[in-house]
Amino acid sequence: MTFDVNVLPTHFPELIDGLLLTLRICLLSMAFGAFGALFLCLGKLSGRGSGYHVSVFVIDFFRTIPEVVLIFWIYSCLPLLFGARLSAEVCGIMALSLLVAANVAEIMRAGVQSTDQGQLEAAMSLGVPAHTIWLRIVIPPALQRMAPAFVNFMTELIKATSLLSTIGVAEMVYQANVLGNRTFAYVEFLTLVATIFFAIIFPLSLFVRHAEARLAHQKSR
Amino acid sequence: MAALDELIEVSGGRTTRICLTIALVGVLAAGIWSLNWETLLNLHFGDLWRFRVAVLKGLGMTLTLTSAAAACGILAGTLLAIVMQSPVRPLRWFVVGYIELFRNTPILVQLIWIHFALPILTGVPTTAFVSGVIAIVLQASAYFSEIVRAGIQSVPPGYREASDALGIPVHTRWMRVILPPAFRTMIPPLVNMTISFLKTSAILTVLSVGELMTVATRISNATFRPIEILTVVAAVYFFFGWLISRLTGRIEAATARRETR
């Protein structure tokens, strides 16, 4: 077979467009999702009542169904159900936002619930005001413990954006397919896209590894 | 977490619950108000009954793919994790490179790459199913090996040192000393990973492998009614994911009981 790298540079603009779209979708769905995650996390932490049950179900549901099913469901059912026109990109961002909301809510909940029991009891018995306990005792270590899980989920999210090519969002994998169809250099473009994904995700997963090792080290001390 | 619950109550748990309930009612009301009732009232879930055989076949394929990914993944992942502990440095680097490669690129890209580029490279044409299985197993081995590695590292170093001191052969050391306790700590992450490969198997729909999602897309294209079938399929996936996680609760409880005896 031939592996002709020379076709690649002439089509860099399209691939860069795809890359920017991938990043934009990631950022937007992360922002919307974080907002939703806050509510879901509050609901799950509140312990009982309708908010709690709905949050638990929503989190479990969107963490368990496959991303592809979610993306297709939103793309082909939401416009029918609400009689609205939605572009593929908007549908994709919606689907990924739900994914982010459910997963990040679970990460946040785990972070808060892993608060050191002794510290908490000490602060409560000393009569420290509730908001000071949250700001000084619960949230800072929770954020630190959440960091690796959160970045790990971020890598999953970046990988999940590639699935939006199935509904025709013009992100990197879609562009690679289109360019492959045009130039017949499928393997070259796919390899390049895989390399770009690797270059983005690998530093993040290195960070996860380091952060996890550091946390384990802290715990063992 | 008694203290945390107390803290939540002290810092306005009741108010939070009331606000969340109000927000929930608001969201529901807005949703119901903006629904397109004409479509909703014209849904016929009963029509799907005639596709039951196709859906069951798709489900069978999905479960086959999931179990293939889990079984081969755990097996190959364990081997990779053991090789990672080997003193030969190039061997270790090779395994690390393999794992990082498959963990840090999207499965969709791997899948398309394996389906289109591998036949060109090797000269052996593969069917969509074979490419799908290769891709999902390769990715599974990389993901599972990370879990197994963590499991092996959680075994106290004393086990290994003791087995070295007793002159236990390498094979026995792995099979009887290090791996059994490692696997017990690994049950929860292994199950989570299996559920996540149940989800991954749906991605093979881009090659039309014939699993549940492929069947769903075909039915929705044939009937022009995506809502019914996609909703049912989402529910089926949810049910099986829930079932797997429920089963593990049992396995965990059983192993815990055996431990305490």
C-alpha cells in the first residue's frame, strides 16, 4: 500500500476547522453540563424528596445508556417531540451536555462524600459556622480529589465528540471521512486524526496518572 | 456519612429540597407545555411487536460483543499487566505504548482504521463483524489492563516478597499468590468497565455489525418512526447496564461472605 503524506498539508484548513469544532463542542457541552451537574449533585446530596429520586435516576440513566443511542435519540426524536428545528451541532451539544451533567454530578458527589469524617465532626462540635465548614473543610480537599476523575472524564468527552460525526457534525472524524472520499487517502487522514486526538488526550491522561499517584501517596502518609 | 448529612441539614437541606422540587415542577411544566402533542398521541409502541425477532437478534449480538470484550479484555489485560511488571525494559515500553495508544484515541477512529486500513496493510479482507470484534477487544485489553495493574499494585508487597523467599515458582506466584487477592479488589472497576463496553458495542453501529443499535437504526429508517424504537432500545440498554451492576452487588457480597468465614 502507499502512504502518501503529501496529500495532507493541502487539506490542513479543513482539518483545523474540524479540530476547532471539536474543541468548541467540548467547551460548550462542558459549560452547560457543569451547570446541570450542579443541580443533579445538589439533588443527590439532599438525601431525600423528589429532587433526590429524580437526580439519582437521571444520573444513572445517562451514565448507563450508550452515547450513540443518546446522540441518535436527541437528533431524531427531540425535533419531532417538540416540533422544533435543531441543527446537528446543537443536538450533539445537548447530548454531550447531558452526558457531562450526569458524570460530573457523580464525580462531585463522590468528592464531597469522601470528606474526612473526623475533620467534619471536629468542626461541627467546635461550632464552626456551616458555610465556613463548606468553604474550608469540605470543598478544597474535595476539589483536589475530584481533579483526576474530572480530567479523566474530560478525555472521555473529547473521545465522545468523535461520535457526533455519525449525525453529520463536521468535526475532525467527519472531515477526515469527507477528505478521504475526495482524495482516496482514507488511511492517511484517519491516521492524522488519530494522532491529533492522541496529542490532545495523552497529556491529560498523564496528568490523571500523576494526580492519582499523588493522592495515593498523600493517603498512605 | 452521618456528619455530612447533618452538615447538609444545618446548611439548608430543607430549603434546597423545596427549591429543587419547585425547579423540577417548573421544568416538567415547561416541557409538557412545549411538547408537540400531535406526535406524542400518535406514538404506537405496539407496532414494534412485529420487530421482536430482529430486536432480540440485535440484543444477542450486543451481549455477545460485550461478553467477548469483557472476557478477552480481562484475559489479555491480565497478560499485559503481568508483562508490565517484567524487568525487561523494552518489553515494558512496548506494552505501555500499546495501552496508551488504545486508551488515548477514540474507539470510532480505531474502528474505522481497523476496518479500512488493516485489510490494506495485511492483505486479508475482514468483514464488518470481524473488524468490530478486533477493535473492541484491542481497546478492552488496554482498558482492562489498567484495572488489573492497579489491582496488582494494591496487593501488599509482602506477598511477593514472601513467595520469593519461599522459592515459589513464578507461575504459581502469579496464579495463587498475587492474582487472587488482586481480583477481589478489582470486581467493582471490572464491572464498571464491562458496562462501559456494553456502551462501546453500540458504536460498532457505524460498521452495521448487526447489534441492537444497528437494528434500531434500520427499523427507524424503515418505519419513519424513530421515537418508539430508539426509546425502547435506550430502555433496553439501561436495563442491561442496571442488571450487570446489580449482579455485581451480589458477587461482591458473596466474596465478602467467603472472606469472613
